[in-house]
Amino acid sequence: AKEIFDNKKNKRALVIGSGNMSSLAIKHLLNSNFEVILTSRDYNKARLLSSTFEREVIVEPYEKIQKLLNSIEVLITATSAPYAIIKDHMVEHCSFNRYWFD
């Protein structure tokens, strides 16, 4: 994601999941000056993960996932779910390019 944008300032990235892969993704996004929004099915685990970083990581409830994925350019899914968590009906047309990584 950091190679896609010349200027990462004011760029937001959504990370879905609160495990080790999410932690690594957040670390690299923060080091590249992204604003990071984190959501997870386990809100308390996401809050705990966000508190391990020196820079702010915004935690949003999982119930807002549809709104979030339709308003943020960069999306990284790092969950242990054995099924797709993003369904076709959740994705709306938007006026910007999206970059999704799984």
C-alpha cells in the first residue's frame, strides 16, 4: 500500500482483524504515515491491540464494517475466519480507487 501513494499523509487504511498479521500490517502502515482504522469481531481485543502502538489507531465497532469499507481506499483483511467476511452486497460504488489486500 505504501508504494501506491506518493503522499501517505491523510491517507486512511482499514485493517480488519486483531491478530498477529493485523499487528504487523498496522505497524507498517503507521511507519508509512497512514491513519489506521482497526475493526474486529472482538472489539475488546481490537482496543487492546490498538493500545500497543505509540501512534493512535482508531478502533471502530465491527457493525460499521460496510460503511468503513465503502469510505476508505486501503483495506487489509487479516482474519482467521474460514469464510469471506466481505460479501458482494456490502460493496457500494465509490468515486475513488480502492486497494484491498487479503
